[in-house]
Amino acid sequence: MSSKVSPLAGKPVDPARLVNVPKLVTAYFSLQPDVAEPSQRVAFGTSGHRGSAFDAAFNEAHILAISQAICNYRRKQGTDGPLFIGKDTHALSEPALASAIEVLAANGVTTMIDAAGGYTPTPVISHAILTYNSGRSAGLADGIVITPSHNPPEDGGFKYNPPHGGPAGADATDEIQREANAIIAAGLKDVRRLPYAKALKAPEVHKYDFITPYVADLGNVVDMEAIRASGVRIGIDPLGGAAVHYWQPVIERYGIDATVINDAVDPTFRFMTADWDGKIRMDCSSPYAMARLIDLRSKFDVAFANDTDADRHGIVAPSAGLMNPNHYLTVAISYLFAHRPGWAASVGIGKTVVSSSSIDRVTAQLGRKLTEVPVGFKWFVDGLLDGSLGFVGEESAGGSFLRQNGTAWTTDKDGLILGLLAAEITATTKRDPGHIYDELTAELGRPFYERIDAPASARQKDVLKKLSPDAISQQTLAGEPITQRLSKAPGNGEAIGGIKVSSKDGWFAARPSGTEDVYKIYAESFVSIDHLRQVQQEAQDIVSAAFAAAGA
């Protein structure tokens, strides 16, 4: 994040600054995107297509076109099983769901929608796909999740999960977005569509209970009995998101001592405290957005929250407050590999190149194999599916892990099980995750980690994205010899979309932003905060030198 923290950060939001939902929904239906304008085109990032209806970036035309493109893609791939579709609590998710159902029904796609018209977390869609496809080689299911994740209330998002249950790869998303933009450019004439009321009654559209099978299966991935027996007191804040109606069934089924501190659903998200820049974001890794739950930490043995589609987690420990995502990932790995006897000795750990090297150190301590991949959860799908990766995680507070028997649970991020795991850790060890992290770092070294942004033009961002390790002539980083220069992830040889430079006690990675005129610097030091600042400064010097050498 930027170092310029708004004076509004962490405070309740002025009602006058809340999104006008009627105007937003009107914009969804009334504004027509111009695909000649890059900002109004369908563009799949690491988490699907996102944008605001106010900016003509997430409108009815986008969703009709994307839905038709997905139907066409399914036909080409021979995917003819049911499509599980869910929405989160953002205001644009409801009309987008209606648009998608109109197209899916007209194309004869067997479509599974929530039986109660409710909200469905991203991991629940992944779980439903994998559960349905288990033991099948034909008639495979896939899914759509309508969510912009933790983005502000005025945003919408739309993502596709193919039969492997995880985020679609570039081969799928490139084809879908290319065809969707062509459909919009042609005036939507190739969209097959039924009126919404007729689509809901179509024989292909079925109401489906997403909650019961997911909740009933949780005991196979988390030790729910240990949580119940310990009586550990748990605080849960869904942050007004898609998991809101899942927690009471979990509490009742497993008899755990948990309190949902806020079960309100409001598309303005007026109950949130402002994020670092004064905007509303349901970011469960932000101390500003999580201010209310942090204030309540003394009332619980452990507490946690999820973002709006519940694929991310934020862990609040009495000893530490809101845990840095990297810190909790390190604890989770250390704990799981000591408490999952059903996992084979060959099972490894997956991390992104910008996640903390604490994960490298705890993995080495465990004697396990580390797989380091570019940013994007799609890179973990195969390892989760075949059971070769027991735990995978991202620095942005996303992760998943195998069932207790060593088979796949989800192939997308699951914030619900990461939260429940914090309760299991507390129940089993009698210490909260913050205490365990302190014990680990006393042995492995304490890291100082931060992500900052630096300005960059479009030309400079292009240079950085394609930068070769050979272009970096510097021999030292913050006083230590450089030991590694990377432009491809060591775990799979895929481009990281930037550069990573490492020394014995520090590293940085620089990647261009896909939406802003900045590049992101991820940096870490195992020496001190001053050493971290030196790494960050030299990172900017190295990147600036590369820009100058390229004439950018």
C-alpha cells in the first residue's frame, strides 16, 4: 500500500460518502461500454473481470457477453455438466447474476443457483465443483463466481472456474475475454438470452443447497471436534460478505463456542471502517478495515474475518492483534505438517514469489519441498488436485490446504477453513497463533516485510514486466552479495511479470500494477527495519537504472 494514510482510515464512514445503490444499478443497465476504450473492455486479471458500472467497466453488456463467451468455451471444451453459480453481497452482483442466468438458460446450460437466493463464497463453488466431479470422467461441472473480492462497494466482478475447480488459466481467460469483446463490438447480436422470469423457470435452472454439503464436510478438513471439546471462544466477522449465512449452521452442527459479531448485509457496507486511503474495502488483511474486530480481541481466544467472497482471511490474536498474512501462513504451515498424519511425507508447500521467506525457512525446518510460483492462485491448482501440495498460500491472505486424508478440499482460496484452522491451532496448542509465531521467529529469525508503490509510466511498466535478470548489474543488495536474480518462478518456470533479487538476509520483488501508474515493491529483511528501508531504496535504484538503460 501507499505510505500516505488518510486521516479517515480506521474510522466509521460518513453516510454522505456511501455509494448510491439505485444510481449504481441504473448505470449497470443504462451505460454502454465502448470496447475501443481500453478501460471499458472485458479484461480478466488474476481474479476475473472487475470494474464499476459508473465507469462503464462492469455493465449489463459485459456480463451478457462474458456469459455467452463462457457458454461457447464450454461447448468447445466439451464441458456439459452442471454449472454452479454464486454471488457475493456487492450491489452489482445481483443484477449480474440475473444477466448471467438469462444467457445460461438460453444456451441450455444446466445451472445450479442458491436455493434461498442467498450468497455463495468462492471456496464453496470450488468445493461444489470438485465434489460433483469426483469419480467422473465425463459430464464434468464448472462454475462462475460473481464477486470483485474485497473491492469497494461500487465495483463488480465476474470469474470463471473450469472443471478443476480453481481460477481459470490464461488459455481460458484469454479466449473468453477476446470473444466477449468481439460480442460487445458486434452489438450483442450473438448473445442468446431469455427474459429473466422465463429463465428462472427454465428446466435447466435448478435451486441447489450450497450450505449443507459444504458445512457437513468441514470436519474432514479441520479438526472441528478439537475446537468443540476445547471450548475455545471464537469471534467471527463476515464483513457483510458471502459467508454471512454459513457461520450459524457451522456453529450449530459442530457445537463450537463462536459468536458472529455482525450478521448485517448492506450493499453500501456502511458498517465498515475506512481503509488506508479513506475508501471502503472489505479487506480482512487491513488493520484499518478490521478496526472493529481488533478492538474486540480481548473478548475471544481467537477471532477472524473474511472478505466479501470469503476466499481471504484475517486472523486476530489476543497476543498480536491482526496478524500479518505472511505471519499466519508461517504458523499454519508449521502446525499443519505436525498435525496431519494422513498427509504423505512427499507432500510439499506452495507459495508465491512475493510471500515471506519465513515460509522458506519453516519449510526447510520441516524437511519438505517448497514450490515457488508467480502471483495468482491458478498456479497452485494442479498441486492441490493431485495432493502433492499440502498447503498453499499467498501474501495477500489467501490459502487452502488438503483434507485430513491428503486429498483435495478446494482448488481456490478458502478463507473459512483458514479461520477455523486458527481456532483449531488455539484449541490444540493452548496458545493463540500470535504466540506461536513469536516462538517460530525466535528460532528462525524475525522478518520485516512491507509492500510499497513507486510511480511508473506505461512504458516503464512494460520494461519492468519484461526485464531480464541479466539487465541487473548490481552485485550487492543492502550491503550483502546478491545471491539470486529471477524473472521466472523457480517452482514452475513461469514469468513472474517483473523481477526478484535476493541476498542472504533480504530480498525484493518489483512488479508493475495492472490498474495504476505505479509498480509494486515487495521487500523483506531478516536484519532490521532500517535494513528493510535500505533494501526498498536500493530496489527503487535498481529499477530506475533499468528504466534509464531502456530509455524509458
